[in-house]
Amino acid sequence: MDKSCPECGDKIIGRADKKFCSDGCRNSYNNKFNKDSKNLVRTINNRLRRNYRILNALNPQEKTKTTKQKLSTAGFDFNYFTSIYTTKAGTVYYFVYDQGYLPLEGDFYALVKRKTD
């Protein structure tokens, strides 16, 4: 039984369980298959990644203070975070993975790093 490559249609030669004729066809097929619908997921992941890098760069010690201006100038997008943590006292922290921020009075923000065990 001859099998054909799902990407280019060429005959597959080799192992019985081989699915593609070459690495190029395998990569091309998987890139098309795994492409995010309308780039929505990719766009969100890129914004989260950028926010994480900004928080990580501004908070090298695990706890610091910064201004909204510094965050905005660096390209931080306050609409994208991965979780919200509310303390017993009602204080609301926003986290991008393990890097978090807390809005303070004025245009100041406390930056924290969540401790992982």
C-alpha cells in the first residue's frame, strides 16, 4: 500500500509508520496545523510575555516600587495579566505568572514576585 505525503502528495518511502516525505513537509504541515486562529492566542501570549519581561526587569529584587509612567513607557499593557490575588484585607494584586503588581495611591505601583515552593 503506497502512502502519500499529506503536505505535498509525494510518495512516502521508508518506515511503515512514516507520515511525511521530508522534514520540510512535516514542518510546513505542522506550522499550518498549529497556526492560531486569527492570531488571537499568539497576540495575547506576546502581550503577556512583554508584560512579564517588563515586570521582571523593573523588579530584580522580588519587591520594589515604580510609577505608572515607567510601566507605560516600557510598553506595559494593564489589560493583560494571568491571575488576580485578593488578600484577606481586600488588597488586589494582579499577576503575570509569578510577577505581580499592586496599584497604590497616586500613580505608583508596588511590584512583587510570588514565592514558589
